[in-house]
Amino acid sequence: MDKIRAPEPVPEQTIDPEATTAITKARYDRIAPVYDLMETFEERLLFRKWRELVWEAVDSAREILEIGVGTGKNMPYYPKDSKITAIDLSDRMLVLARKRAEVLNMKNVDLLQMDAQSLEFPDKSFDVVVATFVYCSVPDPELSLREINRLLRPAGKAVFLEHMYPENPFLRIIFDLLNPLTVRIRGANINRRTLANIQKAGLEIQVVKNLTFSGIVRLIIAKSKKEERE
Ligand SMILES: C[S@@+](CC[C@H](N)C(=O)[O-])C[C@H]1O[C@@H](n2cnc3c(N)ncnc32)[C@H](O)[C@@H]1O
């Protein structure tokens, strides 16, 4: 007689992308008013210096897209001479981003509500795409990363600051156990294979800089493989 097997875990992407996206939006709408407060400590201690590294890698691009702008924490680092489009799924996060843009008197920024899994821009619209702490929460990361690949111009680059699955096997077990909790509380998966997802989406990884123990947070620079004549 066949043994009864436990069902295989269903990968998140195949559950129901539309429903998961609606849940993600609702989560960030709910967290928005306290989001900056929740991260005060990490932001001052670590994130600020990591954001500087991200924007040093962007230098003076003509047109930049920021995915998952949140409350606009990257705005102080935006190059002044670039045209920047920044999108987010959550309209409540965007309200705060708009306030920050006003306070900083940013004239070169367009803030739009959009789903990173289906971006409403023509192919090859941007020189650089930036995402910081986003691919832990986008329901189908590979789909969205493919969108980035589509939107990048030839020789364009994508710069990511992301936390992901650790390299250490013991930590992996802990991260897998804690993941349902972190998703519920902060909307963030802590066991995403972001490096592999970027490659699967067709981007060419150029730089990976481990910023913490076991590669939990990494700065990743990837390039579009498109040729100039394509
Ligand atoms: C952890 S926050 C990071 C915010 C900001 N990038 C930062 O560095 O502070 C993740 C952001 O990604 C946004 N997000 C999640 N899924 C998204 C999607 N499918 N499309 C667009 N934005 C999304 C959330 O609404 C949230 O604002």
C-alpha cells in the first residue's frame, strides 16, 4: 500500500498572485502611519549608510525608476539632475512619500501608484532601476524582476539593497520558522532567494556586496543583457 505523504509546500507565487497582492497592499496601507517610527533605530544605525552605497552606484543617470518607494526614505539621496519616477502599491505609503517630496522641495520626482509586477511603462524606459527592501514583500518577485529587465535600456543597471535568505544553514532553519510571523507583522519575507530570482529574471549580476553576517543584507548591482541594436 502507498504511504500517505505530507503535501509539498506550495510556493508563494502559485497561491493566488492577485489575492496576495491585495493582502500586501492592505498590510502596507495599515503599517504606513507607523512605518518610519518602526524603523527609526535600524535606519539611523545601518540603513542610512547602506542607502548611501546604493545611490553612489547610481551616479548621474538620466531617467531613474524607484520601485516600492515606501515613505520616500531614499529621496534625500536622489541625484538632483535626474528625472525620477517612483512607484508603490500602497497609496498610504505614497501619501507620506508625497509629503516628504514636498518638504525636500523635490521637483524632479513623479510619484505613482502601481504594481511592480505589472509596470505601466514602455520597454526600455529607464537607465537605472532602484529597489531597497522591496523584494521581501512583492508577492511574485521573479515576475517583477522580469519587468525591471524589460524596462531597462541597453547597458542600463538595476541596484538593489535587499535582505534575503542567509547563507548559514542553521540560520536558514530559524528564518524559515520565523517567516510567517515577519510576513504578518511587517509584510516582509525573510527567506527570499533574491539573488537567484534576479538571475532567473534574465539580469546579469555584476556586483554582490555582503553588508551583514551570512549575507542577510546585500547590495546587488545587475545589468541588462540587452544590446544597443536590439
Ligand atoms: C519594506 S518597504 C520598503 C520601502 C522603501 N523602499 C524603503 O527603503 O524604506 C516595501 C515597500 O514595497 C512596496 N511594495 C510591496 N509590493 C509591491 C508591489 N507589488 N508593487 C509596488 N510596491 C510594492 C510596499 O508597499 C512598501 O512600501
